[in-house]
Amino acid sequence: MIPMLYRTVPRTQEKVPILGFGCMRFPEKNGVIDEERSIYLLRYAIDKGVTYLDTAWPYHHGQSETFLGKALSDGYREKVQLATKLPHWLVKTREDMDTFLNLQLSRLNTNHIDYYLIHSIGQESWERMKKLGILEFLDLAKRDGRIRNTGFSFHEDTRTFKKIVDDYNWECCLIQYNILDELSQAGRDGLYYATQKDLAVFIMEPLRGGKLAQIPPPDITKILEEAPVERTPAEWALRWLWDQPEVTMVLSGMNDISQVDENCSIANVAYPGSLTQDEQDLITKVSETWRSLMKIPCTGCQYCMPCPFGVNIPSCFEMYNNVYMFGDTWRTNAVYAARLGGVMSGIAHASVCTECGSCMSSCPQGIVIPERLKDVSARLEGPFFHLIVFSAKLTLPIIRYVELFKNRRLNRIMNK
């Protein structure tokens, strides 16, 4: 077996595999994680060198952390670097931060978390968390050994990303970055900035939720068929990421042995700078062709940001385009409501637009932004959107209360 390649976390000089396991897409049976299949899958990947595991409080409807606590028994916990995330949208007080961290340690059946990230933080939520004492919490949790490294995951604009990078002495960050998102969200500029600040940069959604691994449209298939070397769409997309030395690790939500084998075989030879110029040009042509299929020709340059009324214009357009490019309507609607509807961060959805027009002169593509935001609202803000947002307002306080109750019960048991 070819050994896994590793890259270095700059601040600690710790080695991490270039392929990490994203723990939000395990095989399921009857709506819950299929434990027998998933334990075999996870341990198979770990034995092949995929030893960084990334989970979070809400993954698999709250099942992922508890499942990992079981799956990493029999000595497997000692073989891996374990990452999870603080669900900041449930945090209302400084004490809540300790509550959730302690519960996560219990769920994961461990006494420390190797990489503890603030989950999907944004401009408004970051400012709120700072006021609640997140910086002091992270310092304390590192000192007492509950966490070893700190980081954050991110889905907003580059300006906000840089501000969060500068606000704390992080070890890592987790960004969405792929051949379609080179210029959106944190983007290439954010990747370079974090690297210059000595952060390890971990990548999520390298295949856009698996969409870039599927059989592509005919125009893109034709380009790939003309390539000097035969590779699957997934391999081209992954090799593009690993070719960049600024990328420390790529996470993949693998749910089948064949996916583990394919990804490992690619990772084992994916050295930085290993793509030829012709291969890089081909990938550029593929990404440009993908973008030509977008309903709204937004490049994600973010010149329209910030919106004075809080609309996340690039994200609105990205999710609208996803519906037409990939057809994953249900998932896109759910993500749109959670990220932009005020569930996980501030309210930033399309219908917040007041048509002030301040964004118009900034758009190099000449997009009539207020009019296109109306299209986004009409497509993504139907009854399902309002149901998710309304349900979250009702259930999140209940979830928080339940978890606080669990933590008090856990403390009583531990103190006996």
C-alpha cells in the first residue's frame, strides 16, 4: 500500500494527511447511520491513512459525534486527529460554550478534541460570539487540555474572512473551495491570506457535495475527452486542489469503499505543482464552461459587498445557480434557509434587498442585481424556506434547553 501524503500545520508543525474524512455522509438505514457499514468504512479509511476526521454537532441530525465515539473504540481514537465544531447558533452565554464542549467530549468518548472549530461563523455571529467571551473560552479550553488546536469554518465574504483570521491566533480554518468557488466566499484571496498568516487551510466541498464527481454536461465531457491523460471528473477537481501548496488538506464525505479507494489513490500521488501547464489550462477551461451554464453570470468577485442592508449577494446567486446547474433543489433550499435565513448566522437572504441600487455600479459583470435578487427570492423563498426558518425559531431554544439539562445531569454523574 502506498503511504498517505502529509502536509504541515504551520503554527504547530504537526503533520496532517492531505485527505481527511468528512463525517456527515455516512451510509444510512431507516433514517439513521448504518453503524455496521459505517464503522467498517471508517476504519478501512483510517487503515489506509485517512486519519483526520471532521464532524460537527448537527451532522446526521446530531448522530455523527455519538457514532464516532463508538467507531473509534478498540484503539482507533489513538490513530486519528479528531475535529468537531461549536454550534454557535445555540450559544447564548459564555457558560454555554463550556456546556457544548463538555457534551461533545462525552459524545465523542474522548478527553480532548484535536481541532475545535467555530462552526460556519459569519460577520454578525462572530461579533456576537466575541461579546460573549469566545476568545477567552478558546484560551481556557486550550490551557486545560480539552482542545489542542483552534479554527473556524466559513461561508461568507473575503473581507469578513480576513477580519476573523486577524482576530485570534488560530491554527486552522475550513473553507469551501473548488474549481467553481475559486473566487467566491473566502476564495483564492482568502486562501492566500490565511496561508500568509500561518494558518493551515482545510478544504470542504471540494466536489460541491459530489456534484463535480457526477457525469458532467456534454460541453464539459467533450473537454475532458480531449485531455492528454484520462481522469475522472472527481480526480481532475481533487488534483487541482492538491496542486496548490497553500491547501493543507481536503475533506471528502465518503460513503462507499470505492470512494475511499479512488480518493486515496489520487491523494497518494498529488504533490504540489505536479500538474502540467496544459493540465492546468484544461481545468481552467472546464471551470469556465461550468460558469457559462450559470443562470446569473456572477463570478463571486464580491465587489458588490457589503450590502448596506445585509444581503449576501454572492451566496444568493451561488445557490440560485446551483438549482439550475445541479438540480439539487431540496438540499439547496435547506442550505439557503439555514445560512441566509437567520438560522445559523445573520439574516442575509434575497428579499431583504430594498433596491437601493448601491451595488449596481460595482458589478463588473453588469448584473442588474436588485432584479436578479427578486428571481432568487421567487425561487428559493417559498413555503419550504419559511417553514425551516419558523421551525428553527421554535426548536432551537428547545434544543438548547435540552442540552443544558443533559449537561447538568452529566455533571452530577461525574461529580458523584
